[in-house]
Amino acid sequence: MSISTESIRNLAIVGHGGTGKTTFVENLLFLTGVLSRPEQVESGKTVSDYTDEEIENKISIHTTLTHVNWRDCKVNLLDTPGSSDFVGEVVAAFRTAETACVIINGKAGVQIETIKLWRRLVARQRPRVVFVNRMDEEGANFENALADLSQKFDSSFVPVTIPIGSGSDYRGVVSLLDNKAYLVTDGGKEETADIPAEMQDQVAEARSALIEAAAEGDDDLVAKFLEEETLTEEEVVRGLTAGVREQKLVPVACGAALRASGLSAFLNMVVGVCPSPSGMPETTVDEAGAESSVEISPDQPFSALCFKTSIDQFSGKLSFVKLITGKLNSDTEFFNVREGKKEKVSKLYTAQGKKLEELQELNAGDIGILTKVASAKTNDTFSTPDRRFTFKPLALPQPVHAVAIEGAQKKDEDKLGEALHKVVEEDLTFQVEFNGETKETVVAGMGELHINMILDKIRENQKIEVNTRVPKVAYRETITKPAEATYRHKKQSGGHGQFGEVSIKIRPLERGEQYQFDNLIRGMAVSKGYIPGIEKGLHEAMSEGFVAGYPAVDIGTELLDGKEHSVDSSEMAFKLAAKGALRDAASKAGPTLLEPIMNLEVFIEEQYLGDVLSDLTGRRGRVLGQEALGGGIISIKAQVPQAELMRYSIDLRSITSGTGSFEMNFDHYSPISGKIADDVIKAAQAE
């Protein structure tokens, strides 16, 4: 029997690396009876971290789907990686879950990756809750953690549980929702008790603040609260639910996940105040590209989004889907909109980590897994044939680290290509491209760790050696001033000869305009049928460049005049004449090299600010500004040549002791000259 949409809660478990997300999920599974005992990450046996590379490195690399049942609700848990190298997995979880649970360390507070993830959640307008973990460790302080949250984020944080002690004195939590204490036991599962007498005043004050926040979450409750200065338990839950759904407030719970403490009260909060998928909006795109919204509902025809693809050696291709509307049965026929192809569900599953559990039916809002749907890819929309919209694709970040690769043995190239293709299907933040300009196969990802893990896995599974090197930069060429040239192509070698003469004028265009062609010939100096050949010649000359063999861009050309021969002229002759004319003109037009310039945003702790700014200057970077994000975290925005960033993910980690991270994207091309240009030309000529 499927779970109703109203009884589903989808939760993305996110946070900085090392905050205890996997341990948190493991102990939720233990608390709810899914596991007879929880495992620690170091054991390599946790439900979430089950792949060879996760076990070996003792970190989460993939988002793992698990679920628990609590108070007649199904809670889907998406345990995500904490490293920025695997942020694509987190983005997929954000898209799938209505609520994000942000785990923070009770001692360290808010850390860099948490700040970046929070910004994504704000941009997506996703409801969120916070769990302050590790309250049993020395130095943990709930009040400091709350203050840190308020300092760094513009949100209204409302405690729903408070700790009983901290560090070695930690004994459990008090839930402000039901006025109960949940105490740590030796058996690993909490027991309920009365609130300790010494905490009565503290609890009364915290509960009063909770009631006030609940009233502000629902406009209908404000008047009652102002009149009576209190609300019933049912009204508190209603107000908090509305406040979370509208992102007016962020409930904060606490505990010690390793000791399964604080988790009962946490699940009560999730079931009580976190939104169900029902009525939540999902963005669609029609065939004309126009966006609109559809609400998650079981009462509409079937539709679903494929948010993740995994290729399992035993089960084959696994397509993770979020149902948006309608129902999905194990014998449903559906339509893959991208492929325009009808597919049939063979079997339908949910998962507890790597363990698949067969289902007969899923309702709107739930998460399931389809097997062996050959046409399915991440971002695909599945629907009924008469509904030809697609769901908006995942908003994935651009890769920040790239390497050129090749098989050590020529015979391994095909095997390497097939392996890379499978990775790209599973991981959309990993890109593979053959660069025709530099004649290299380049792979790009979210960091050195991301790429190295993928290549190590290919080496191990395929038994092939893969060589890597820093990729070449795709430079461009252009001109800096107008020039004219006339070129005659004439060749006689028995029979018909070749003849074509072209006079052109060229001029620089604004950066980014690429190319412009104007035919200014008056009369019949050149027949109309030869003009396409002239344009082809101009294009070929630009693609071959004039300085170092890189493609030329941003050149406007005017065809001024020409001559043809009644017998010997041809399209080919005029193409060669146009190429010669453009080369001659370019040599007089101040040809120059252009290099790609990237937009760079760096996130660092304040103590590293001077070193990072100095390093950016040494990379010919132009700092555009910096912003204090609170709590000693700084964001720096700059523009830096791509050639200076080829190892930046490695170098930044070195400068910041592994704490810094960055995002980048292409902005524009900019001229280079002097020794830098000379070195680029020399390197190009040496190949």
C-alpha cells in the first residue's frame, strides 16, 4: 500500500564535512527499528556510505536514499556529501526534498560549506530546519551555536529542543513541543522523563519564545496570541508549520547523533511542522521555453522527474525519480518526453542505502527507483503522452578543476571512453570533452578529489592506466585596427586553371560579436554564385588564425571588389582568394592574442584573506570586491585569466589549510601581449 502525499516528508540532510550527517542518518534508522544496531563511519558498514570509495575514504561521496516510518508518516532521508567536490549530489537532493535539515557542529558552529549551501537554499526558497549535533563533546555550546546561526544568516531561528547539559555533563534534550525530557540511556535509545527541576524556568522562557514565533508564522494566530498571550499545542504546531513552509522561521533542534540522542524529538518536529509535498510548487518548461508552475498532487495525471542516475553492477541502470503528480504502479506505462518514447515500469523500488525494497505503488511527492529504463537520463521528465511539458533541469554548478587525459596504451582509448561515458551519465558535474583546438580529451569536475576518485575507480575497474596533465588553454586571436588587402589566386596546370581575385576590408568588432560579413560589391564584378565560396574562405582563415594557430574572433569583413575569369573561376578559387586576402589584411591589422577570463568567487576564513589576495594578484587577477559573510568568513569576487587557474583548486586548499573553496565561470576574452603572448606563441609553434 502506498503512503498518501500528506503523510510524506522528504528531508535532505546537508552540512559541512565532518558534522556527523551519516551518523545522524544511521542512528535515525536505529531509533526507528530499521537497524538492530548503528554502525560508525570508521567501520565501513553504515547504510549511507556503502560504495568502495566511500568506505576507503571514510567520507560521503554520493547522495544516499533511506527512509524511516514515524507516527504514521514516511520520512525519506537523502544523506548528502559535505565536500564541495560533490556538490552536484547535494543540488539533486535540494531539488527532490521539500525541506533541508542543516547539521552543524555544536562546537565549531557554522562552517564555510554550510554558508554556501544555505545560500543555495535561500535562492531556491527551500524550507529548512537545523540540528545542532555533537552536544556531548567538550566545547559544545548550544547558545553560541544559535548566536552563530543568527549572525551568519538572515533568518529567524527558533529552538524546538534545548540540551540538558553539554560536553561530559550532557544528559539529553527537552522538547518544547511536547514539554518532555528525552534522556540518553546505556541501551542507545532515549527514554522520556519529566523536565529537570533546575530547568523549569529556562524551559518556560524558551517555550514562550516558541509560541510567539509560532504566532508570527500564521497571520490568523497573531490576534489570538496578542489577546491571550498563549496558544494551544495544536495551534503552535499549525503556526510553526506555516512559518517553515513560508520560510519565515527555522526550527532548531539539538542532540548527539552518535548516542542516538535528540532524535525522537527531532522526528516529532519533522512530522509535526515540516511541510508535506502536497501543494508544493514545481517548475515546468513548455515547448516554447516558457516557465510555469505545477503543484505536487495525487489528483493529476502521472508525471515525475528523474533526479539521479546510478549504474549498479548487479541491478543495471537505476533511475531515481520524484513523483510530482498522480501515481506510479509497478505496471505503469509512461512517456519519456525528451526521447519521445514510451516506456514501461518493470519493477518499482525504494531503498535503504544499497538495499532495494520492492514496491507496488508510489504516490505524488514520494521518491522511488526504476530499474532498466534504457532511455532514462538525469533531468528527464516522465509523464503521460498528452502532457508535453518538461520539468526544469537541475541547476548544477560549473566544474572548477580540469585535467587532460589519455590512455597510457593506445589500445585502452576505447575502454577509457566507455568508462568516462558511464560516469557522465551518473554525475552531471563531471564533464568530458574533446577539444578540437588543443587536440586533447579534457575531463572537468568540482575539484581534484572529485576527478581523482573517478579516475582511480576507472583504473581499478577497467585495469587500464590513465595519464593526466594540465590542459592547454583555448586562446583566441583578433585584430586591433582596420586594414585592407587584395589577393589574387591564379593557377594554371593544363586544362582549366584557377582564378579568383578578392579585395576586402577588415575591422575589429566589439568583444563577443564574433563575425560580420558585408557584401559591398556593386555591379557584376563577382558573380553571386561565388559569394558563398568567399565566405567559406573567410571562415576557414579565421578558424586557422594568424598569430599562433588559434581561432580568430570579433572581426568584421567587407567585400569591396573582385575579379573573375569566364573559364577558370570557381567557388574553390574564390575561397582560396578570400583566405589569402584575410591573412594579408590581418597581418596589417595589429593581430593579437586573446585569453579567457573567468569570474571567480572564493570563500575563505578571514585569517587567510591577505595570503589569498596576494596570490590572486600574482595570478594577474583583478579583485572586484569582498564581503564579510559573518563569523569570520569572507567572500572574494575577482576576474582571473583561466591560464592562472588550472591548479587553483589544489593551490587554494594549500593556502587555506584545506578550508577554502571557490566557484567560477567564463566571463570574456581579453588581449594579452609581451612575454606572456610570446610564450604562448612559442609553445604553439613548438607543437
